[in-house]
Amino acid sequence: MCVCYPYQSPGTEKAMTDPGVTILTDEGDPDALESSGTSLADFLYPAPAARDSLSIIKWWEKRRWPFNLLVGGAGLTTVGLLFLQSLVLPSNAAGVGRFIWVPIVVFGVMANVCYTLGPAIEIIITKLWGRDVRPVGPALFRMGLTFSLGLALVLPAIIMTIGTLAVLLSRVL
């Protein structure tokens, strides 16, 4: 018997040997149909992986580079804003020094360590509850991406804004 993985196009059937794997299309799951993958919505709301460990790991690894590019771009934007702030407020130039790469490297490594928790959590949930719970991979991916972008861009922007306002207020008063 050949069945289609949820992320495959019709006509590219693969024989599956694990009878415990949930076939989302057989369950009528609306998340089982993956579209062309050309838009932001397709990226943020992808079809989940088949419910076996190898498929889950492949699904997450397929999205690691785009995740790193987005979070890295947000981090570079933050570094650029920090540099511009140091030009406008020279008293804050200590923030942009020769050791700026240390927090960047630590953040990049920790973002990838946390990203690796995504497939681990999904595999554990799948083993514990199987068919009783919908696939959680796409939701975990969106939450992790949002949290990482917030840490890389929004939180530093808030801190820099407060710091800039504090410096400006201290000069006025």
C-alpha cells in the first residue's frame, strides 16, 4: 500500500512502513495540503510534517536557514540602529565597541539551540498523544520565530529608545 506524505504532491507516493504514522490527508485535516510555498502566508502557515520522528526533523531542518536569515537580519538591523545611535549620541558610543560580536555570536548560538527544541518538543508531543492532538510544528515555528524576532529587534529598539530619551532628558535638565 502506498500513501502520500502530507507535504508531497499527488503522484509522488512513498511506501510507509510505520503503521503508527498519522496520514493527515486521510483524516481530512485542512493543514495537510501544502501550497506552492511562494508567499509569506505559505511560509508562516506551512503544512505540518508527517507524524514520525524523521519527517518532523526534516520538516524543521528545511526551515532552519530561513529562520536564521530572518533572525540574523533583525539582529543586523539592531546593530545598525545601535551604530546610528552612537553617532547621534556620542556619549553612548561605548555600546558599539570592538566586543559587539560577543553578544551577537551568543544570541545566534542560543537561537539555534532553542530552535532545536522545536522538533524535540513536537516529537515528544507526537509520541505522548499521537492522533489525539493536531500537529504542533507550524504553531511552534511561528511562536519561536516571533519570539526570536522580538528579542533581536523589538526589545533592543525599546531599550535604545528609553536610553536615548534618558540621555536627552539628562541634557535638558
